[in-house]
Amino acid sequence: MSSWQQRGDYLVEVSQRSLKGHKTFDLCRSHLVKASQISKGTIYNHFPTEADLMVSVAIDNLNSWYAQTELDKQNDQTPLMQFLFHQCWRLHDILVNKNFVIERVMPNAEILLQASEVYQLAYKKSFETYISWFNNIVNEIGKVEGFNRAELVLNYLRGTMINSDDAEKDGHDPQLYHQFCYAIVHLLGHSDKRLPGVTTFQTWLNHLPQQQSAA
């Protein structure tokens, strides 16, 4: 990896830390000068526009989510359980690790258009990779006719991530994840499937590392 790429990755890492606990994307390129101890000129070379910074954070999130799906495959679980616990992992990451909810700002076609071409292309690649996994595993769980189940669940997840963060829900509450999964299963059209019990979610929470980022 080039030093340029390493510096870019470091700036995104600093951005993610700076955004922890925030309800709005109120981070600007100029804020990174003090936080990263890197010169303003270098930062502006990495992110020619403010949109580039926002999109780069979104790319980092998408890549982290996809990296976690690869780890999920190592567990001996059905596609449904993989999907449910993956989404629980994402919710836990927001509530416990206080990571910024990128769904507050992305995907957003207007912001993407303001970004430099290299960031536009990188975002589209990362987004398509994650959404491809999302659609494929929904199909593996079992396609139910009548509605676009993947779209229904995707919209629900986006709203839940934002609303749970706004309400500052307790990320250590196993009942929260049980209810979360109950809603997902119904939206998928698989209400007949048996959900893990609250004690299973408690065990899962007990085994999660303090900082759980997979990337």
C-alpha cells in the first residue's frame, strides 16, 4: 500500500473517530488539520471537495459492513441467522461504539454528484458490492412474492439505525435485538421462521468485543 493510500486511510479513520456520537455530519476538511496533525494542503489534496470527505466515510462504512459479512460466513448459521445477526452487529456498532449513522447522509445522489470522480466510482463499487450481498442473501433466505422484500427491509434498517441512535437506545439490551429481528423477519415474509430467544441475544452480546469493527 502506498504512503498516499495509507495517509488517506488514516484521515478516514480520524474522521470516523471525530464523528462518534454526532447526529449530523458536521465534520469539515479543515477540522482534520488539528485532529490528524496533517497539513491543510495535504488534506485538501486527498479530499478536493467537502463531499469527497463525506463520501470517503460512507465508503469506509460499506467496506466495513462487507468485511463483516465475510466473517459472518465463518459461523455455522443459516442464511437467515447470518442476515439477522449481521444487522444486529451494525445496530450494536452504532449504539455501543457510538459510530456515526452514515444513513443520515448516504446514499444521496446530490452529494455524490458533488464528489470527485474517483470518489464517485469508489462509492458506487463499494455500494454495489454490499447491496449485491444483501440481495443475494435475501434470495437465499427465500423469496416471497408480492413485495420487493429487500427494499422493504433496507428502508426499515435505515430508519431503525437513525431512530435508535436519536432515541439513544440501550445497545446492551438483548430485548432490543429480539424485537429488531422480529420486525425484519416479518418484513421478509418469513414470520413462520423461529427467531432466536432473548437469552441467545444476551449470549451474543456477551461474546462481542468492545470494539467490533471488522475492517
